[in-house]
Amino acid sequence: MNGRDYFIAGRALSVGKRIGKGGEGEVFLLSGAQSRALKVYTDGKALEREAKINAIVRRQLWSQSPLVAYPIDVVRDSKGRFVGFTMGLVENHKPIHELYAPGARKQNFQRANYPFLVRAAQNIARAVAEVHQTGCVIGDINHSGVLVSQKATAALIDADSFQIADGTTKFFCRVGVQEYTPPELQGRSLDGLERTTDHDAFGLAVIIFQMLSMGRHPFSGSSTKGDMPLEKAIAEYRFVYSRRRNVGMVPPPGVCTLDDFIPTVADAFEQTFSSEGAGGRTPAADWVERLGEFEKSLIPCRTNVLHHYSRNAQTCPWCRMEQRLGIVLFLPAYDVDPRTVPPFGTLISGFDLSALWARIEAVKLPANSAIVPRIAPQQLTPSVDAQAAIKSQKVSTNTAYVLFAIAAVVVIAVPVLWFVSLGLAGFGFSKLKATSDYGSKLQANFRSLEERWNRALDQWGARCGVAKGHQLKAELSQLKAEYEGLEAEEKAKLAKYQTERHARQLESYLETFYIANYKIKGIGPAKLATLSSYGIESAAEVTRNRVLNVPGFGAVNSKPLFEWRTSVERRFVYDSRPNAQDALEQQKIRTETAAKVATLRKKLTEGAEEFWRASQQWQRMLTIPDPELTLVMQQIKQIEADGALFGVTFPSLRMTPVIAPTAWISKPTVQRTVTTGLPLWQTPSPQPGHPSCPSCGAKMVKRTARRGHRSGRPFWGCSHYPRCRGTRPI
């Protein structure tokens, strides 16, 4: 402590160690007072705050809102002068930027997944709502004044700066942080300015957006018309992610979009960040309800079990972000003791791959081109109709010849009756034509039955299961090869870890140095927010390629940042001795291998069982006559027997089915990620007159809505549609 004595109503306080220090003062633990702390003003302005602290204590606000560290008692020195106050001690909580920023989260909230982030955002909104219920206004909402615990609970600190009313007297909040200040207050002096809960609603929405979008600021992006400072973008209502307005800016690469949220959350952001929403922004209590609905909509990603996203989204936004930026957003929980994860060889006990494969190979799998259906023997004679037709044909033929003969005699004997001869000859020809009609009818019937036969044959081939067997065996062979390669894969990963150990250790070291914790020339709050929106939070991300592709950062003004990174890296000392990190990394590799072993064993076992069932099916179908094919064949053989009477021949039938291969092993649906082919750190440059897609960064084209309330109206659509469904209003 600082050596001074402090009192509450004449009672001396037992002051412990200092736990915090800022521009206004210092914070100490109170010995003997459970969950209490002491804040002492050291900036020479204590007397200016005395009336406000007295009013807060008099109203006993601390008892009305347990989520806020309100002043509890007024503290004076030995001469009775006001010096500060006691407050509730906020333990085991950390600033929210250590949660929403992916790099910091891996260090401070290793177990946090996306549902945790949503729940924490909801609890932050709940804490703000409690403040508003007491009639207070926070005023200076920012990422440093909001703390979160490992259980996702939230707490608000710096309550002595809140705007409060005591009767007719109002005590204003004098400060604010630009990136959380609403547009209508940007550039104005905040000292003596009355704030409203609507002003708080803007700052709260910024924090919620950062919580839900991995630290991205809703007004940070690339401008189509040059550099756009963050405070100017806010003042001009340039909500970069808007679907309703073209704000002349595009989001950073790889970010989520409003389509990844449920409509009530997306609409709240649109309303709060628009000029029309000023004065009617989404209040904190409404956010509690909307975020609760959003959490209920979350589903696990089928590609990456560590990801969760809303069922309203077309694809997993975190897969897109990881693919685009080359980062890891969430860590798995490695709770297994390294000593309990055995080497690969012991994981396969009880599973005999050789015996299983021998049973698969024992199945004789015929080639698709060799399978022929079994048809019941057909011994058919000409039908009654055909026999009657052939008799009728003979009569008609004989009659025709008689008519021809009579016609010839008449035309020779009595030439003037030539017309009678002509009539007799015509009648004779009609009799001959009748004899050929039955053969044509047989050929037409054969063609119809041939088509029916081919359809039935192909359907039989599909039911038979031989093609399924070939496809399944091919996939089982692939799984077998993958399973047999796991041991070598694990050894390769362990060896690779050792060769990359120096780089990994340096990376881990640099990740502990957060830019926000250091005073770097030219890097103020607005620049910090921009860097964070582009995934640059610690010294590990400070590289020339990444920084120089962030709007507003050039070679000159980025030099202090690069020099800071260099100074941090110089202090790194490589430790070649085995350590806890080595054990953890080896544990991760072995745990991942164990999971793959279990998955592949399950797939191989289930696939082999399916293969055996399929083999029984095709063996039965190859030996038992198929009733439908037998029926069609019987009809065809009848036509062939009938045709033989008339000397009509027919083409040979196709006896081998045409079979399309079918995949049988079920696989998880892979979310497709659209990339632009640019380096991971490079933002696609907007084309003149054509904005970039907010989802994948590709060029957008003009389209016209065909349905919905915007039917007939133009909009910008991604040129990669339907792989990417990003849109922008015109």
C-alpha cells in the first residue's frame, strides 16, 4: 500500500496489496473484508468526485445490481478528506477483449466455444439492463469496463464514471472511447453532456457484435474511396456489414455476415447502426431475449466439431474464416492425462484388421459386366392368334392370286372391260397387304417389350447389389489404407513437432504480448480496433504482409509497430528442455490419433457388415429367377415364336444391365469454402463500380430479386453464386 491511513466513518481500514493502477488512481485489497476492494484517487481530482460518490453510496446502488462494482462506502484519510471508496471485489474475471479476440482467447479462455461467447454476450446485455433499471446511464461503454468469467458471467467496473441522478441533481459521465461512441456524439465534448440509454445501446451493440464476430468492429473495413478512419466511419453510419445500404466499404476478409445470425439479431444490428435507428436503438433488455434465441439456434458443424453456428446460416462461418485467414479460432479440450493416452499400437487391441479383410477378400465379387439375370426356361409354341393369322394369310394369298388370274383373262379376252381387270387386281393387292400387317405388328410389339426389358434389367441390376459391393469395397480399401497409415502419420506429426519446436515456442511467446497492453506510437484506440478487426492482436500477428494490408497502415506509420515486434522477439530465449507444452502437444497428437483409430474401426466394421449383407443379396439374385424379367421374357419369346410362323426375325436382347456406381459409406457433409486465390492476408481490391462480396471477397454483379418483398429490385450478388450467397444492397 502507499503508507497512508484510510477510514470509513471513523473506522480504520486494513489495506492489503495493490491489485490495480490506472490514470485516475489505485485499487487495493481490503484485509479482513471479504470480497471488498478500495479505490484511492491519485490524480488530484478527488474533491471533484466527492458529491457524485456520496450520491451513489446514498442511493445504495450496489445492493440493487450485484453485476456492477458500484461504490459501497465513502473513504477518507486521517484528516477527513475524501480520497475514494470501497466497492465489491470482482474476482476471476477478465476483460472481454481477452475472450472475443481469437489469439487472446486461446491464452485466457481455452475452453470457450461459440455458445460460450453468445452466453457471455447475453450476460453482458443483462448487466447493462440492470444498470438502466436503476435509472443510471453507463456513458463510457468500452471493452475495458466489461469483465467476463470462465463461467460466462459478466461484471461491469468503473461504475464511479456512470451518469447518475440524485433527486434533481445529475452527475454526468465525462469520458468515452471513440470506437464505442454513437455517431451523433462523435467529435463532441462529452464533459457536461447528458447521455441516454440509447447512447449506451450503441456501445453495447458494438460489444455484442465483437463478441459474435471474433472481435471484428462493425464499422471497420476497406473503403472504396481511400482511407476511412474508424471514427469517421461511425460518424457517417457506415455499418460495413449492412445488407440494406451500400456504405461504400467492404468488410475485412473471411468475416461472418449478417446472414450467419438469426433475423432478429441481424435486424437489431441494422437498426442500431443506422441513422434511422438513432433514438430507437435496440435496448439491453431486448438483446437478452434475442441472444437467448440465437443461442438456441446454434448447431454443431459437421466438418469441425469445435465450431457451432446458427442453423439459419448457409455454411459454417468459422470454417470460412479459418480457411481464409489460416488461423485456429477454437481449441479442443484436452483433459486426458498424457500418461493415459497409449501409443498407437495398443489402441488396436481387440480389432483384427487382417481377419476382417480376409473375410472381405473371401467374397467372390463378379464384375459388373459379367452379371446376367437368371431366367426361368421358356418353351413356347405359336399362339392361337398367330396360328389363326397364318391360316388367314394363306387364304388371302390364294385369293389374291386367283383375282390376279381372272383380271389377266378379262383384260386379254375383253379389252374394253380393262377397268374391271383393274378393280380385280387392286382387290388382290389389298389381300396381299393384309398378310404383311401382322408381321409389322409383331415387330412393333417386340420393340415395346425390348424397352420394357431394358428398364427392368437395369432396375434388377441396381437391386442386385454387385455395383454397391464394388463401390463399398473400394471405399473399404481406402479406409484400410488410411487405418494402416495412422501409425506412420502419428510418428510424422511427432517428428514434425520436434523440428518446428523453436518456431512454435517463439509463436507461443509472441502470442502473450498483446498490442493493447503497450503504448506504441501512432496506435490509439481506433487503430487498435482496426487491427483487431483484421485479426492482428498480438506480436505474433505483426508481420509486414498482414499489417500493410490493413486500411490506414503504411510503411511509415507502421514502423513503430514493427519495431515493437522486433524488440519483443529479441527477448525470446529458446528452451530446448522438455516442458509441459511438449507434453501437451504430444498429448494432442496422440489424442487425435486415438479419435481417428476409433472412427476408422467403426467405419471398417460397419462397412464390412454392409458388404457381407450386399454379397448375400447379389448371390441370391444371381441364382433365383427374377419374376418381372421372367414375365417380360415370356412375352418376348412368345412374339419370337409367333414371328417364326411369318418368317419375321428380331434382334438379340441385351442381357447385361447398365449400372451406375453408388457410394455407400456415409460421409459428413463438407462445407464448401469459397476463396479468391489471393494470399491469406490480402484483401481483394474492390473493382470500380463493383463492390466486393462481404463473404468471400470476390467481385459482385448486379442481379434482380425475383421473389420476396424486394421482388423486381436490383441488388449486388456474388459472382460465385450459388457456391457463395453474399449480397449487398444497391
